[in-house]
Amino acid sequence: MKIKFIIPVFSAFMLILSSCSEDATLDSDPFVVAFDSLSTNLTSFEGETNINLVYSETALDEGTFTIQINSNKAVYGVDFITQPEASNNTIIMPITSGDIQDVIVFKKISNALNETTEIEFIINTIDYNNANIQGNTRFLVNSSAALGTSLNVEVGGPNQGNQVFIDLSAESATLSKRDSWDLGFYNDDLFRVTINGALYMATKTLNETDIDNVTESSVSSLITQVAVGTFNPDNVAYVDAPNGNILETAIAEISENNNENSVYLLNLGYAVGTDTPTVGSVAIAGDHRGWKKIRILRNEDNYILQYADLNDTSHQEITITKNNDYSFNHFSFNTNVLVNVEPQKEKWDIGFTVFTNIIEGAGSYGFSDFVIQNRNANVQTYQVDTTGFEYDNFSIENVDEASFSIDQTTIGSNWRDVFERSVYTDRFYILKDPQGNIYKINFLSMINNNKERGYPEFEYELLQ
């Protein structure tokens, strides 16, 4: 698992230039400097972070602009500093010919910065030919929820080898390889186990409680059935419910009476693809990963996982202790140990992943470019059609509480047109995070400049 802070790509000047007259020439457009996001959370970085600025066009001349610092419960030089340095709470930033962006490094030097701290950076003046102050002129550093930005999500291109979990309020993401885990052991009160739908895994209970009695020949009739994408509607029984309801996992509740816990046949799905597809396509599935037999028992508040290859006459065993900081403990057959996948249970809101969904009448099927929400932390979303509201004008007063859904597929694949390789422009989404912050989310792209799949981009904004 790799935890990182996303460097946003904010299209500030799409809105900036919209106020220009239709018959204005390109030369009449002003030169603008703007922050490329609106805020950052003090708890989301250690020591220092970059405050990025972007220009509306490449600078052709030399110039300067100034940034005023206004702070509450923080003192420049005592609690924080910047690079370039400020004098009398003002930073003078040079504009250098050939540049298209700039950066301020913000450094915390005191542990006294807390939830009462607010540090505001304001673009105050600009000395450059045909320049104007407009767009994102204000940037806030505090401990409150992030105000919003635009993000490129690193799902891994057309092979989509990553699962990316986004925390909107912290402007951060956790990136995990989607083949790094196989089983997820639920950490709350229930004893439930999930399978990795990002690899198209499937499983079926067997009429057997001794794992060592199961062989490849004894399950041979099931090999073609227990799979994703067979176009048999009955195969929905072999996958977890796409809605994310923990009560609807393919593996039944682990009984306190271990005599009731059966062996399962486990289809390990497919490795991450390595082929380079035609431009605009994806190559999600590589080689088949094979089969396991598993049995899961309980010992007080612990899980006991038994597992082996189909023809093994003995099995391995591991005890898995619940950890209430996370929704799941994830286990990998590749490493035979627990692995880090998701962030702590309330520290992510949406995730980008390959996903096992259900097509009505055709059973389970693999989807790429899929967006889930953190149902286990009560993240809720709903879709808004632009026939009723425009994204830019949607405000907190327009939120319809009755429309929120905990179904983790509410966004799902509904944000993109897989045939046109484009995002739908007639809809956007409203999200309520675990802390009660409400955001609007607008998807911008699913391809890169080379028209390759697996490069989603979206913008979001805190409603307040």
C-alpha cells in the first residue's frame, strides 16, 4: 500500500475566461495567476506541503505578484513559515518568462496548530502586462474539511492495476495493487468474509467440513460454474452482493459452532492484465490465478482461516484478530500474511477499482472504471440530473436528504460512457462523508490526452 497526497490538476481558467465576450480575440484575454485548489488540511501532511499556483498561459515577460497572509491562532515565523519567505505577512512572487506555474512551500514549525487555526493566502496584486486578479484567488490552510479541487486518479492506465481510495476532506488518496489481497475479514460485530471482486473471484460452499477431504476431482463438476462472466444468471450466488451489504457476502456468516462451517471452493480470478490494448480499450484480466479450498472458523473474537491447493492432503492455518480501526483485515495467498489495502474505516469516501457487478439476466460480470463509496463508514451518495440543476450553481440548499443512498454502486459505472470513452455531462453526484460533510462531484474525463483508458479525472467542492 502506498499513501500519498494527490497533486491536483485544477482547470481554473475554464471558468475564468467564460466571462469574456464571444467576439474577443485571444490577445484580449488577461494573464491570470490562480491557486490550483482551494484549501489543504493541516492534518493531511507532516512538516510541509506545496501550495501550487498556475498561470492562464505561459509567461512571456517578467513580472511579480504578491500574496497576503492572514492567520488566526498562528504566527508567521513562530508556528509556520513559507518558501519564498514573507515580509510583513506578504510574499512577493516572481513571474519568470517561460514559466506556466509556481509554488509556495508551507512548513509547520509548531505543534500548536490545531482545529482553531486558519491561515489564508490571498493573491493581492499582480504586476504584469494585461493581467487581472480573478479565479481561485484564495487558499485556506486549516483543520476543517477541504473545500475542493480537481484530481487525476492513478488507477494504472488501461490495465487498471490499482485500487485508489479517496478521502475528499483531506484531499488524499491511498493506492493499493488490486491483486495484493484475496479475502477481507470484517472487523465489526459480525463475522463475515469478502472475496476480491476486483480480480473476478468467485466461491461456492461445499457439502464438506473437512478441508483435507476436498480434491480437484471431487469439485470438477463445479469448475465451469463457479466463475464470473459465464452469462449464467445463477452465478450471482458465487459473488458478493455488489451493493456492499455485508449480510450478502458469498461466504455465509461464520458460525460460532465450528461444526456448521463448511469448506468453500474458491476461484482466485485473474491476474492483472499486462497486454497493451488498442487505444481506448482496456486489458484488465491476465492469466487465471487458479483455485483454493478454504474453511473459516471462529475462536472467541478471532477468525481461523484454513486453506490449501485443491489436491493438497494437508492445509495451512492462520488466526486473524479483529482490528476495529479498519473495516476489514485483508489476507493474501501470495504472501500468506495480512496486507494493508484500505485506509482506516472513516478515512476514505470513494474508491476507483475494477469491480464485479451484476447484469440483470446475465449474472455476474466484470466492470472497469468503477467507482464505489465507503458503505461501511456510512458514506452516502445520489445522482443529480442537470435538467434540474447545473453543477456550478448547485448549493447546500439544493441537497435532497431523502435521495441519499448507501448502495456502494450508486456512482458505479454510471458516470461514464464506455462506448464513447467519455463522461456523461448530464449528471453529477452529491456525497455525504462519515463526518457529515457534503460534497458535489463532477466527473471530467476517463481518458488521457492520448485517448488511453484508465485515467479518470473529477472535480469536487464542499457545500457549506
